Amino acid sequence: MINADAFKNQSVSAAAAALHKLADDYYAWRNENYPVRSSEAGLHTWDDRLTDYSPGKIAERAQHIRSLLDRVRAMKTDNWPKDERIDWILFRAQLENAEFGDRVLKFEFTNQQVYTDECTNAILSDDANPGKRKAIVARCGTALAGPSRSVLIRRRILAGALAACRLRLTIVR
């Protein structure tokens, strides 16, 4: 005789596995789209890049998060085991935090600290990485006079980056 609960548990396992796959894909996407944050966390795959804060890319990232959050919210978790429901709640909360930032706070358009942090962390968190330094120089339009990493050069790079990013700060509080 076949136990009907075996099939029910199989569908719960498949749904939980789908959640874990969504989470894994999201974290990989987030790491690639926020390379400075990834470097700070110890993942140096994209050390030669900065986050793309062009309006189109900001909108694309916001849409991706909204779409993923809709999929996660649509999951029926009532019969999931406790640990899987906790995973679902925690992952949903992470997505809701990012979505709230995109929908309400809009820091890319209202908070200069987004760009200050990006530049400062890119420069200071990985001093030994010439690839990242070259990407920063290219993005900021500032030329380095040599391999010197003096405070003066850091300030010049940061100032160039902030000057370019101020153009995106459109909403005044």
C-alpha cells in the first residue's frame, strides 16, 4: 500500500528545493550586480568592477527583485516543515528589505552616501588590487600618476566619482 503522505512530502520537498534554488540564484545575481559589496564579503570574482548606477540598470535591478519577491510570496508554505518555513520567511524578508529600498527610499536618487560608500569601499577595502583601481580610475575619469596609494590620490579619485554621481541625485528631501 502506498502512503499518500509520501507524495505530499515529495511536493513539499520540491517546493522547498525551488526556494533554495531561487535563493542561490538571487545571491549569485546580487554578488555580480554589487561587486564592491561582494569584495567586502571576500568574493573577489568582480574586483575589477564597480556597481552600475545608470538609471536603466537601477530600474532593471529593482524589477528583478520585485519579480523574485512576487514568486516567493506566491509560495504556499502552510504544510512546510518548520525549518523550511523559517528559511522562506528570512529570504522573503531580505527581498522585502531590498524592494522597500527600491520602491520607497530610492537611495540611488536621494542619498549621496550610496556613491561615497561605493567609491570609498572600492578603494580602501582592496588596496592591493590594481584591477579594481583601474576600473575606479576609468569610471571616475581620474588619472593616477603612478602606483602611489597616497591619501591625496584617494581623495582625488573619490572626488571625481562623486562629481559624476551627483548627476543622478535628482530627488531632494
